[in-house]
Amino acid sequence: MVCKHLEKFICSGAKYVGVKRNEALHLDAMLYHSSKESHEELVPLDWYEKAFPKITKFASLLKDVDLIDGRLVDIRDGSVVIDDRIERKMHTFKSLARVFIGSPSVQKTLETNMVALPAGEGGKPFLCFSKPSEREPMLVNSLSKVSNFLNITAQQRKVIRYTICPQVTHHRIWTGTLEEVLNGLKLELDYFNHQSPGKGTQMGQQIVSNCLKFMQDNAISCDLESTSWMRLAPAKGVQFSDSHKWEDVLEMFNDLIECLKIEDWLLHHVTKLEAMKEGLSQIKDVLIDKSIGYKEARLQESLVQKKLTKVLGYPSKCLFTLLLYYLCGHVRDIEVDLSGGFYNNGNDFTLCMGKIVTSDEEKMIWSGVRHLDRALGLFKFVWETAGAKGVLDLQGHLWCVGFEDRMLTYKGKKFFIHGINI
């Protein structure tokens, strides 16, 4: 087990570290984790030799597990692993790996491999992951962060919002996103309440179930064989004061947030609840009641889309969550182990991002490829929607301990698998 002092250093990003384990192992390094290009990492060469057995041991212990968008996942069956101890080891492993990726030997191999690739139109090869800032993790949690990374202009951001809002606020996308947020939360609440039930989480579990049932009971069927389209609208003058509205869901979300916000392990779920609450607060007066007649219900669904399209701004977390569901089918913010970089080479542009995996087994490699594909795909979608000029080349880079370098192609994107060695 790695010394707690080392874990604390790695997580805090401190510049100096000294570690003693039975006074036999000394890992001393001067690390500069900074986004400033003028800073460089200065790590004694013998540090890598002494630390390599540690990273190898971690890779072996964690070989079937990966950290994907903040969740530990067993690659063999895709199940979520809920274990704080394993999660801490995973964070330590990935932090150590970032230091090794910056080592002279790994950087030299990377330079040799990348320079050998054909250069872009400008004829100038680029070196990715050569700067400390490019080896830092990145949480992709807003359109603004994506646009800043790609140097998207203010005018282009207006084009993006104008284009995507009507698509991602479609009623089917809106309700699907809400259900995805609630179902993901329900999964974890069911598990934890089975293991060690608490008053707040039990109440939250009940609210989630009630909210899902409410939405299902009031949903309009899209089945062509359904008779819902035959339902007549109420007579003129009939008031809808007793009908259900989105305000009912908003109130449940408010109660749910109050129940769960004190639980640190549910913070990522609370963040998504608050994001969707932003949209709910704008449509709270819109009806969500299938008893009002088919045509009237469709009119109310259209009203949801119009209101959300009008009020959700470019920095909106709600808009970004809807976009994630629209593009990826899930709502969790995308986490990238190595932020990489965006490179301009004449009229050609290259976007590189990286992921650290624990083994070279095919399931692990392809899981990493698919994860990077989602991240790169999101950036490319924003780039193309903005109408940016120039060709954008996408590269995904995977790193694992002691593996021979190779390249593969997935959905038209290039993915490089690199070994971490000394």
C-alpha cells in the first residue's frame, strides 16, 4: 500500500515530496503541476526506477477496474464498483502515471512515434503531452469549457446555441434526460440503503421512486398503436387548476436536493439535479397531464421546448446535460485523464486527449477507446456546429504500464496505445 504521505502529495499537486517506507524506499521529486508553459517538471531520473515497482503493483491490483467519468467500473461486466479504498488507489495510480508520462524516456518514445507521422498542411509536426498542463486531468462539464479549449469565438457560440437548443430541448430528450438523472441516482441509493440505510438517503430513495412514477403515469404514449391520440380535449372553459404541472416535479427535485446535499458521495448526482432544476423552474407552469386530451398534451410538450429554447443560455449546466444525453445517451460529465491539447498547423487542426488504463487486455483497451471517442466526439460536434473553418483531426492516446506501442482506428479516429516504461 502506498504511503499516505504520497497519496496526499499526489492529490494536492504539491511541488515537493519526500516519502519513506520502512526507510528503504525514498521517492523524492520536484513536480510542477501548472498550466503555465514556462514551468517544467524536474524529477530525478532515479525516482522513476524506484517508483516503477509501485505503479506496476497498482496496475496489477486494479487490472479489471477503470475510473470512467467519476465512477469505478468493472470492465468485465460493466457494473459499477462502490469502494472508497479502491477508488483512492485508482486516483493514486493515475497520478503516478501522469508523472511517468512526463519522463524523458516516455517523452522521447512519444516524440519519435509522433514525428514519424505525416505532418499537416503546414508541414510542421507537433508534440502532444509534452507540457505539464497537457498531462493534467480535465472535467468537461460545460459548453463554455469546450469552446474555450477550441478557441470558439463569441459569434460562433451564438450559432452553436441557436442550432442545438431546439434539438436538445425536444420533449423526448428533455424527459429522457430527467429519467436518466433519476435512474442513475436510484441505482446508487438502492445499493447504499441496502448496505447501511440512513434517514436522508431513505427519504431520497422514496422521492426518486415517486418522481419516476409520476413522470411515467403522466407520459403521453408515442406508440402508433396506442389509442391516446383518440382522447378528446376537454370542453371549452374547463379549467386545468387541478391538473399536474412540471411544478410538481420541481418541488420533488427541491426536496430531493435538500435530502441529499449533505452526502459527499452523492455530490455529482446533486449537481445534475440542480442542473435540471434550472430547466424545471422555467417550465413549472406547463401542464404534464395526459388526461387533458391528446392535442392539448402535444401543445404543452411543444411549449416545454419553446420555453427551454428561449431561456437556456450557452453556459447553462442544464443545456450541457441535455446535450450529453442527446449525443451520448448518458448525463455524467466527461472526465479525461490527460487533457491533451488543441494544435493549429496551418489550415489543419489536431485535437489530442489521453486516458490511463490499468492493463493491456482487449476489454480494457476498447473501453478506453470508447470513452475517448465520446469525449472527442463532443468536441468535434461543437467544432462542426460552430461552422469553424479547417479540418479537425482527432487523436486519442491510451497509456498502460509496460505495453508495446501500436495504433488502431475506431469510427474514423486514430487511437494510439503507449507503454509506460523506464
